[in-house]
Amino acid sequence: MTFALTGARAVVTGSTTGIGYAIARALLDHGAKVVCNSRRSPWEGPDLTARYDNAAYVQADVGDREQAAALVRTANDRWGGVDLLVNNAGSTRKIAHDDLVSVTDEVWNEMLRGNILGAWHMIQECVPVMRRQGGGSIVNITSLAGIEPSGSSVPYAAMKASLNHTTKLLAKSLGPEIRVNAVAPGFIDTRWTAPWPEERSEVASRTPLGRTGTPEDVASACLALLSQPYVTGVIVPVDGGSHLL
């Protein structure tokens, strides 16, 4: 099923800040109807619901199944369905990869809930809606850390690798009605990475494109995958070429 972005009904999790905010804003600028979401964060930029008539907001922790279901019900009730799902919500902790002591069960559980279960709950809730209406398009925002041995911590990287593989498994099983792809950002300038100036300088100096990424770079790739009718099961690095090193 092919979707023009204009008029499409979308849900973007974790979309009041950073990458998610840029994706939601880009979809709105292309005429989509968007349900924005966060667990507790305020709007990083202007409140999108105040700037766009086709924007709504639901506070929900998608790591909780009931809250994820309520988020999808809001989209279904307000817009009459869900065409596009972007699983952007996530969590991280910065822990050196050789610091095994600091990686407690609590950290693993936090990374699982924030990076896998939230996306899984949203997919479980959206897929029946998409099937009833004839199809849909899903993009999971993962990470270059799920492809290469890098990232803020071992549990974070492991969860993103899991989401990458989940993307491929679902693309194979949910087609042809529903397409599932992923965008894997490298170092992106957000509030998450703001405390890491040394890493930013190092990435910019060695990346083939000579800079770190922006949320808008990720949003551009995400919109392309959402609307492309003959692409499914791909993991697109948005990293300035860092994966080549």
C-alpha cells in the first residue's frame, strides 16, 4: 500500500524532543495528521499542537502495554486509523563497555523496556488497525550502535541490535500489506549527546561527510522510508558514513 504523506495518519513516539520532534514536525509540514507522544518531557521546541491543526498529543509511557494501547486508540478515534508508525521513543545510559560492574539487572531492564518493549507494544497495537484498513508503514528508529560495536553502553547497543533484527523479521512476516524499515542514526546533535563534546569532535573529524548529524537528517530518511512503496526490511544508517570506518 502506497502512502502520500499528505493526509496520512501517523503516530510518532518520543516526539516532543530531538529526533522525534524533527520527524513529527516534518510529517506535519508534509500534511500528515500526527499524534505526538512523550513519557514526561516538555516540548523542546514550540508546541506542535499549538502550531498545527493536524497535531495531537498524548502523554504515555509506551513501555507499558496499556498506555501504548491508549495512545493508539487516541489516534484511531481522532483520525479514524493509523497509516504510519514511527517508533522513536527510547532510553540510554552512558556506561563504558568494559565497566561490567555498573551494568546491573536494573540497567538491562531499563534498556529493554525503553528500547524494545515500547516499540513492540506499539507494533502490536497498530498492526491490527493497519490490516483492517489495507496496510501501513512502520519505521523503527534504532542506532548505528546496533550495527557496529559502539554506543553509549553494551545494553543500549544490544537492544538496538535486537530492534534491527526485529525490523527484518516483521518486514518478512507482515508484508505485503505492511512495510517495516529502520533508520539507524550515528552521532546526532541532540540533548542526549550535548554532554559529550569530545565524542562529537572525534566523530566529526573522522566521518567521511565531516560533521555530526542533525535531527532533520534523520527525519528526512524516515519520511523517505515511510512513503517509499517498494522498500521493506532495510536498516538505513544515517551517520555521515561512519559505518564505513
